[in-house]
Amino acid sequence: MTAAPPRVLVTCPPMLGMIDAFRNRFARAGVDLDAAHVVQTLSEEALIARLPGVDGWIIGDDPATARVLEAGAAGRLKAAVKWGVGTDNVDFAAARRLGLDCTNTPGVFGREVADIAMHYVTALARHTVAIDRAIRQDAAWPKPRGLSLAGRTVALVGFGDIGRQTARRLLAAEMRVLAYDPAFAAQPGLDVTPARWPERLDEADFLVFTCPLTETTHHLFDRALIERLKPGVRVVNVGRGPVIATDALVAALERGVVHSAALDVFEHEPLAADAALRRFDACVFGSHNASNTADAVDRVSHQAIDTLFGYLGIDG
């Protein structure tokens, strides 16, 4: 009896959005591609039903929990690659216990996510999204006064690849950067000032989160933090949604301590139709899409395929 060809499940929305560009590669390698239909993530139940029938999995932001991985390992699953940088959704300890090869694609989206972070800083400073909305929806011609970026202070939380790339862009706009990271290391050409969280936040005109989600960064922005903030601060999050406690941000917006927020990520995704954050017209919302450029998706998807094929002993 002829052995079944290896089968790979892909659940990462940016890669799925360009999946036709990768089909030939899977076909040439003799791999059966299972391209899931995903808006943001698949549920645990959907994954438990699907994973036992595949040999490899390219993971998006799906819940790769112990329960999910155990179901896969009880079937054919041998290896998985988390597409992208964030790993908070993957139980790597469970993968090791089950003998599954599992990794991510580190250090791949610094420039792309930093571009969006800088875009959000400018959008909040100059009200560009609100102006566009008023012109399109209300046939208005608004002229709100914005903030000049030069000379403003940014509290940059996270100084990894994304944080460093963001700092580079902020400094090019002549902004002053306070960098918060317990593993801070000075970088040539980046004239930033290291700071200890949450000291000196009362100096910041912008609070920009680029950090990963860990036990120490979960709800780093909470209700207690509000009292430390400079009134009128603008908040940007391109890291992970649960770094900010949604109820705390809503309270800060209601009080006017936070002027506005630009969020590519949310504590609960997708953002619910009745979410309290939607009440604040000055805010700018993304769809957890900061890394999604054609160039980056192509590069990282091939890297993920390379790694997964290597784990599975597949040429191609």
C-alpha cells in the first residue's frame, strides 16, 4: 500500500492571504496542503478536530495549547512552526513533552511593524484618520490643530528588534525616546535613554508598546498606571493586545488622561461590535495586521516552510 503523502495545515491569515504563491512549492515537494479558512484564529475545538490528520502545522495566533498539541500528537502531527515573532499562544513545554519539533520565525518583522508604529504616532499627532473620516462621511473640511513631533517625548516599551526599529524612526522625527526593557542594551546610532518601568512616564507625550506578551508584561497598562501618566498622552500598541487592560484604557480615555490610542492589537480579537473602545472617535484601530506586507509575508512564509520541511525531512 502506498503511504499517504505528508500533509501540512496552514492557519496563519497573512500567509493564507497569499497562499496561491506557495501552492507550487508544496506540490513540488509532494506535500498535501491544507489551507484553512481563518479570519483571526481557529478555536481549540476546530484544531483538535483537524490536527490529528496532518504531519505539520504552520501556526498563526491560534491557541496551540497543550490540549490542542496532545490531540495532534495522538494522530500524525510531528512538527509545527509558529509563523512570525510572537510565541505567547504556543505551549512550547507541551510540544517538548510530546516530542514535537516546534519553533517560531524570530526577528523577522521589525521594520514592517515599526513602520506602522511610526504611522500611528503621526496619525494620533496630526488627526489624519479623523480628518479623512470627516471628509468622506460628513463632506466636512476639518482643520484640527495637531502636535509637532520634534521635541516630543516617547516612552517606548520594549527594545527588541521591533522596538529598536521603532526608535530609529522616532529619532529621525527628532523625538526624544525613553526605552523600557529589562534586557536593555545600548545600540550604536540609537541615542535613547534607558528607564525603569514605570518611572518618568509623566514626561511622555506618547506611550508606545512594542513588547511581547509575558507574565510580566500582561496588563502592564492597568488602572494603577493611569495616575502616573502625563495628561493628554497618546497610546500606541503594536505589540500584543493583553499588554493593555482594556478597561483601564477605556477609563483613561473617559477621564481624558489618555487623549487617544492607536491599536493594531486588542485584548480580545477581533474587536467586538459593542466594544467600549469604539466610542472614542479620536482612536485609530488596526486588525492585528502590522507585519502584513507582500514582501514580509513572502519572506517569512518561505522561512516557515523551510523550517517545517526540515523537521519533516522533506526536500523542497
